[in-house]
Amino acid sequence: MFDRQKIEEIAKERERWQKSTLPNWIRQCPERQKEFKNHSGITIKGLYTPEDVKDMDYMRDLGFPGEYPFTRGLHATMYRGRLWTMRMFAGYGTAEDTNKRFKYLLSEGETGLSTAFDYPTIMGYDSDHPMARGEVGVCGVAISSLQDMEVLFDGIPLDKVTTSMTINGPASVLLAMYIAVGDKQGVPREKLGGTTQNDNLKEFFAQKLCIFPPKPSLKLSVDVIEYCARHLPKWNPISISGYHIREAGATALQELAFTLCDGIAYVEETLKRGLKVDEFAPRLSFFFASHNDFFEEIAKFRAARRLWARIMKERFHTRNPRSMWMRMHVQTSGCTLTAQQPLNNIVRTTIQALAAVLGGTQSLHTNSFDEALCLPTEESVRVALRTQQIIAYESGVANTVDPLAGSYYVEALTNEMEEKAMEYIQKIDDMGGVIPAIEKGFFQREIAESAYRYQREIEEKKRIIVGVNEYAIEGEEIPVKLLRVDPSVEKKQIERLQKLRRERDNRKVKEVLEKLHYAAEKDENLMPIIIEAVKAYATLGEIMDVLRKVYGEYKELIII
Amino acid sequence: MQSGRKIRVLIAKPGLDSHDRGAKVVARALRDAGMEVIYTGLRQTPEQIVETALQEDVDVIGLSILSGAHMALFPRIMELLKEKGLTDVVVFAGGIIPEEDIPELKKIGIKEVFGPGTPTETIIKYVLENAPKRR
């Protein structure tokens, strides 16, 4: 971005400064640490100058917002045109409880819903399964059948809202239920808008809510991608997720690299279905974490966008800019929240949210300050939402596009994140791709190592966590109001489910489940038959049991 | 400490939640401190946990849970331990467990509850000091 002569001049001046000015300062005030590193292990220099970005080419590496390689943002006007979507994750208790919460959120002006399901639903068990004991409606809403889904979206017109569903293994079943509710409301399928997380690959090394072995899990993800490409043009069939990779202990760099590897795997696998890249790539979406190291995160988001655009263009030969777009949702990092002095978490969340905005996210969820202790209360959720609104309306950061572009530090770091992520991607390509790498335990080991290192750094005070290993309050009493899910939820839910099993047409259910079994063995796209099954009120657990029989269950590879 | 036999610890994940970062870090820290550590993997039923404890002849069990189902699952684990005669085994817990649940958990025999942010040093020290002495 500078001519060579200028760079040489600057280099000379920098050397002079290092010899004459810097030593005096260091003598008077030695640096606090021998070495400064970010979470990814990249050494941070004391000073960045044009020398650090001397090989950059503005048009090649940054360009203009809304244009390739999208480093500066997907949209030409970014937040001057439209602010990011403030999408808060919600779900607890029965479908009635969450329906009420949804309606409250909509009345407050939200247009995007985001559904948290409880663990039994996520694992594909009905609420009355023995494994569901004590978990029904606790960490999300319990959905066992289309009947529950009808209650969940009762009075909510599906052509007026978009709905995000955090569901992976059973994504096809929950999407089928959503489609069925839409059909009942008379909403044409091409008008259904929303997202299913549906990223089964990361489950094996990050979120670990795996049901089936890797290959059938990937097949199910791709079923949804293919079906949506053909029938649900406004649906984001997948949210390729780094968030959980990060939360499991990965560094920012590993999060970036592993997420893009997963993205590549989904594209390759979907191409095998005979779709053209531009028929599905524009609908692929991504999900990242935003952690504490402010500039590292900003660099990660910018590098991610540029890298994905380059991969789509160079590796998959698309010429459609929409196929190169990395649309991302960001969530502030849950694992950085402390149980100690919980109000401090508001500050952490603010810094992380600001990084996401300066990184150019399309959508953002901010965590609540009490989440290291329990599910958030209405009050703490409000503070979290207000944090986004303050950034949006008061801070001024949304008034220009990509304001940190051109910072020697941010650009150098963005470049370094991209280069190092490429090295990882190459390594995983060399292993034969994501599935062999999972089977070898590569990701699992990498992440476990990083998690352990992070913990050691905290214990050795190489990393300070305010209120935990420094500035702790002796004998601190933690005065937070806890949200409790009423234990009667489980009972109510089980009663409704058992009544449904008595009253539905059980012959029809049996028939459709047999058909599903046959289709699964034949390796067909299962979406159409799953839609038929949910409409016959076959339950989530029954459908997943058929698939468990055909595909087998995943046995965890234990790596400490 | 104890002559010959290393302290045997079972780190177990009851319930459906899959947050194993903490459990694995604790397992590794105890192992690095010289103990024999067995990690169950995710989503173990109370029956499976107690069976593993019996099979592996452990001295200490650490239960890790973040789903909020501890009040439903821990009593069953403690009951089964009693049934199998494993009353000497020291049981501690960690994860997201609200302060106000701790008295009830102590009543059923959970010896200690470690919240988020606990240094692994504290847990190592606790296990070293509290593991039952073998004959």
C-alpha cells in the first residue's frame, strides 16, 4: 500500500527510533511482560508501522465493501444502511411458556426469533425417555412432536418472522415440523425464512451433541442443504459454527480454521448431490464467538470473510458474489463469563460485542451477566440487549464502514490469521478432509490442548481474569436472582405426549416410520418422508430411533 | 500419602449436557498430579456411573454437570452408590450448580461442590486430603 522507497525510509527511521528513543523509555519503564501474545499464540509487537503491511495490495486484499474479497464488509453501506440483527436466543419450559416469551419479544419489536431447545430434544429423545429425566424444558423448550411445535408458533405468522433454530442431529425433523406448521397456516414454503444450525460436523469435536457416526451425520446435514436449495429458497439450511469450537477451548485461529474446513466439507458434499455451487452456496451461513482479545477477534472476523470469499472463488470456482459472501452471526463468549463478581460480565460482553460490530457481523447475540450461574433472567437479558443498542445508537461506531481498516496492527493481524488458518486447512486437506481428521481425533486433541494451556495460564497468572485470579473478593457472596424452571413442566409435557400417542392414528404412524426406515437404507434424501412423518404426528424420538437403527449411534472417542 | 496404590478418580458426566471442557481439564490436572484418572465420556446414566466406579474400584468420584439436572440425577447416583456398598467413595461435584442447592447436595452425601473459576490446584489439594485411606 506504500511505494518501496517510502517503506525503506520508514524502516530506516524505525531503526533509528529503536536505537535512540526506545531504550531510554524501556530503562525508565520496562515492559510489563517479556513477551506479549494473543490467544492464538501470535506474538504481538510493541509497534506496528507501514512496514508490517508493505506487501498488501489495497484492491487485492481489502477492496471496497460489498465487493470481493469482502474484507471491509458484505454490504456497501454496512450499518449506515441497516444495523445488525439483534437476535436473542430464548427457550425454556413447555411450548406454551416459550410461545409467550416469543410473543413478548415480538411485541418489543423483535422480528427474528431464536429458539433454544432442551437437551432431550437436541439429542433426539422424547420428553418421556429415561435419559430425559430432570432435563425436560430446563435448558430450552421441549419439543417432542408437531403438536408441541404448533403450540410454540401459535398465533405467530411464519411469513412475518424469521426463526433460527439451534438444532443439529435432529435438524431435519425440527425443520420438517416448522414446514408443517407453515403448511397449516397456509404460508407458501418459499416464504419461510430462518436458519437451522444443522452443522453436524462440529459436534464431533466441539459441541459434542452427536447422535450418529460422522458419515450419516454429514449426510443428514446435506439432506437439509439440498432440500432447502430446491424448495425453501429463503431458508439458511446451515449455520457453520465456530462458536462451539471456541467454547470447547480452541484458540481464535483454530476456531477460524476448523470452521472453514467444515464449510469446505459441506460444499464438497453438497456438490455431490448434483447441485451447482451457486444453487446453494449463497444460503450457507456462519456462526462465530467473540472472545476477550479485542483486536484478535476483529482480525478473525475480517480474515474469515476474506478467506471464505477466496476459497469460494478459487477452490469452488464460483463467480457469483453471493456465493462468496460469508454471512455471520456472532455470539459473545460464554466461557469468558465469571461466576465471581458477575456484574463485571457486562463489561466483558460489551468489549466482545463491540469487536463483533467492528468485525462486521450481520447478527449478534449478547450473553447475559448471570449466565455463569444459571439461565438468564428477564432483567439480565434486557441489559444484554441494551448493550447492543448502546453500541448501535450511542457509540458512533456504526456510522462508517469498517473503521479499523488501514490500522497497521489490525491489517497485519488479519493477514497473519488468514495465513495461519490456510496452513491448518492445508494440513486437514492432507489428512483427507474433516471426517478422517475427526476419526483420528485431530481436532479433539488440538482443542483439548488449547483448553488445558488456557487453564494453566490462568493458574500461573500468565493470564489475568479480573475477579478470579486477581482482584478477587474474599468470601464473596453472589447476589443474583436465579431463574428456575418449574419441575411441573416435565410432568405436563409427558402427559401431553402420552395423550398424543393414544389419540393419533397409530397405524399411519407405523407405516410412515417403516417407509422412513426403507428410505434411510436406500440413502435417499430424507426430508420429504420426515415431513410426512411429522404430519402423521410421529414423534421426534420415534423418527430418530428409526435412524439410530439404520445408522447406529456414535461412540465417543475419549481424548483428555 | 498412601503406599503403593495411586489414588483412583472417576470423572463422570451425568445428564445430557455436553460441556466437557471443565471435566477434561480437571481430569488432566488430577492425572498430572499423579493420580489414576478414568473419564467416563458424556451422557452417562447414574447406573453407568456407579457401575464404572465399581468396576474401576475408584476412591473418588467427581461429577460434572452444567445442564441444571443435578437435583434430579445426583440423588439417584448417591442412592446407587449406597446400594452397591460404595459408601467410602468420596464424591465431589462441579459445574453450574447454584449456591442454594449446595446444602441439599451435602445432605445426600456430596462432600464438596466446586463452582466455575475454581483453580485445579484447589481440586487436587482437596482430593489428596480427602481420598479415603486404603488399608
